[in-house]
Amino acid sequence: MGGSVSAEHGIGLKKKPFLAHSRSEAEIALMKTLKQALDPRGILNPGRIVN
């Protein structure tokens, strides 16, 4: 069907295991790159969706 597990309000911790079902490896890698660029010390929401 081409849908996603979440949309406007983010993925949420309960849906975290399903992120790879709706996003490509490249999209997840981009999320991690952005997280690292904006939070190099990992202090904002540690251990949440993108580690």
C-alpha cells in the first residue's frame, strides 16, 4: 500500500522497531547524520529513535 507507520508526529518509541519497514536504509542513515550534526554529544533524547 505504500503507507508509513507514522507521519506528522514522528515515529514514537512503540513503533521504533517498524521504522525500517517504512524508511529506506539511506533515509535512516540521513536521519543519523542529521542527528550527529545537530547533537554531536548525543545529549538530546539519548537512546530514542535515532542513536
